[in-house]
Amino acid sequence: MKIFRDLGLKIIALLIGVLLWFLASIERSYEIYLELPISLGPPDSGYVLTSLPPERIKVSFTGKGSRLIGIRINPPRIAVKLKKKRSGSHTISLSRNDLIPEPGPDVRVRFIPERIRVQLSREYRRYVDLWIPIVGTPKENFLLGAVESPKRVLVSGGKEHIVRINAVTTETLSIEGKHEKFDTMVRIIPPSPLIKTSPESVMVVVDIEACAETTLSLIPIQIDRRTDQLVSIDPERATLRIRGPKSKIRRLKSDEVKIRISVRALARGEFDLPAQITLPAGLKLVSSDPKTFRVRVR
């Protein structure tokens, strides 16, 4: 067929045409816009940032297509230096020198906006409590025992931020399905990007123990009353069944358990009241005998 006659020459001619079009297009002048990430270099020792710049800045690049192809494929980033800046508010003009890598001199650069504002202050440090959130349920017939970790960590930042912090937390620690003691590193989560912690991660040792139960008998009932009230209670003591990690159950003493009934808000009369039972951390009440108490207020 005629359409396939001299097919090789036709393909070559087509490729030459495409090449000429490409060469012509890359020599034209274009303008492109990119959203570039911005980072701030560390300030001088003893100073910290107390405000954050925008995460990204729009930047216009104008130049020949051949120069813009590389910028489009491998966009630069914006890195601003903060050396020799002291406490206070600073307006920083952005320039092509802040781009890494910096485009060639034949590419015109325009930042939108052209300036950013940052706030610096003296660094302030103090120790705060560390809290480790724990989720999940251990394997059946096992319970969470002791958790060992640093109690306090050092936080640093601007004083206006640090004075409002009493504690920081780590990432959540799961004990789902665990049945033995284990240790792991967990990352501390600063409450703000403007705050740093030292250390950034801590070692946590978690004891997963077999559960156990015990019975405590003849625990006295404490009565919370007004000075003008005469109160009697029947029975005056209770028996509790308590469940918890084996080591805690083994060390448990009767005087660590409090059984309390408040009658301050009651008028004269007879009442069947439950008691408020307080156990050491990590222990649970299985049963109370009796469940309610006969209280007479005169």
C-alpha cells in the first residue's frame, strides 16, 4: 500500500519535526509557580524560635524552558538562616540565595510573599512530669504490673511556652495480648513544634504478671459525719475479694484498703447505703460482703 511506501523516511521526518518543535519550545520564555517547603536554620546558642513560618511558600520562576525543566523535575527548597539574630520580631526578606539548589542567573525568581516574620526569644528550660499512655488488654489471666520509666524529662523553648507545660506524653504504648515482661523505646511527643524534649525517646520497662486474688476480712468501716451527728452502722466491718497482679496481691495489707461511708448530707433516720471502697493502684474489687450497710443517723 502507498501509505507504507518509504515508511522509514516518514518516521525519520516525524522525529525530526518533533525534535525541532521541542528545541524551539525549550528556548521560549515561560513562567512557572511552585509551592516550596521552607525551613529555618538554628538560631545562635541560647535563643529559640517562638513562632513558626508558613510550611510552604509560593515561588515564581521565569526563564527559558530548558532552564525550567530541571527546576520542575527537582524543585529546590527554601532554607533561611537565623544566625546573629537576637530576641524579638524579625522580618526576613527572601532571596534566591535562600534556595537550595540555587537556580542559574538566567532564571528570574519571585517569592510570594517576599518576606516572612519570625519571633525569637531566650531559651528557657525546666523539668516536667512524663506520662506514658497505655492501651490494650494483656493475655487472658494476665494483668499490667509495674511500669518503669523516667518520671521527669527536660523541656526547652521560649519561656512563654514552657511555663504553661506541667507534663508531656509519649506515643501510646500497647500491651495487647502481652503475657510477659518487656521493654521498649517510646518517643516523647512535644506539645508544640517550638518545644524540644531531652531526651527525645525513653526506655520503658513493662511488667505483665499473672493475676491473683485474695480475701481481706474484718476491714473497719470509716464514717464521714458532721460533729452534730451520732451514727451507728451494722455491720461495722466488711470482707473484700480483690484481684490484681500477683506481686501486688502478695504485698497487699489491710490498712492499704479504705472503706468509707459519708452521712454528712443525711438527716436523721435509717438508711441502707453502699460504701466507697478505695484500693491501691492496679487492683480491682471482685466482691464486697456485705454490699450495703445499715446506717442509723441520730
